[in-house]
Amino acid sequence: MNISIISVGKLKEKYLKMGIDEYLKRLGPYAKIDVIEVPDEKAPENLSENEMEMVKNAEGERILSKIGADVHVVAMAIEGKAVSSEDLAANLDRLATYGKSKVAFVIGGSLGLSAAVMKRANEKISFGKITYPHQLMKLVLVEQIYRAFRINRGEPYHK
């Protein structure tokens, strides 16, 4: 399985990079994982609704440019379907079973994902109603993907 994690913004925090790198290393035997960072749109703190949409659209175009036509897209969105670790594992297993070997998880910037990205998504999932900083969400997502593979293989880790 080829999994891409496409996110907005460059990861700067060393502790998050170290955590992500650890899980990417652990995922090596299970899947090919690419982490793709697209630049965030520079914007002042106080934006109008129109300006927010412009920022999300610019970031969305960058995200969409990294997604091929044959890729199954999973948008990480607070309004998406709440999933458990077991749900995520079952979903990845189902995708692999039905020939969807290219999967992209998409994490938006601080304003979220554009309407175009949400429209392109084959599904929208949420890890709960809590708002995570998008960079921390990347670490949580990588860990959950690792956990999903361990669950699917019946290997110890998941508790």
C-alpha cells in the first residue's frame, strides 16, 4: 500500500519531527509512506470571511496538485465521520482488499481545507471534536496508521 500524508505548512518543531520519524520507521515493513508538505499561505491574523476562503483556496490548489486521479483521498476534518482506531484499521484493510493501493490523507492548515479539497475527498474522517494544531495532527495520524497496520496483522501494540 502507498500512503501519502499531505499537509499544509512546514513542520518546525523538533519533538514532532522526531515522533513522526519514529512512526515512519516503524511503518516501513507495512507500507510505503510519503509525507508531503505544501507551503501555507501567508496571511495576517484578522481575516475577513472572503480572505479566509482565498487562503484556503490557495492552499487547496497546492494540495490538489499533489494528488493523482487514481488516489483514494481521506480528508481529516473535524466535521468528518468520527472513527476509532479499529475503524481506521478496517477501512485501510477494505481499501487494500478492493485494489485501492494509493491512499492520501489530507490535513489542512490552520483555517481547514478548501471546498475543492473536500469535494475531491472520497471520505472525510475525524479523530474527535477536539481541534488539534495541524502539525500535531500529523503525528497523531501517523501513529494511528501504524496502529491500524498492527491491528490488521494481529500484532501486539494496540490496547
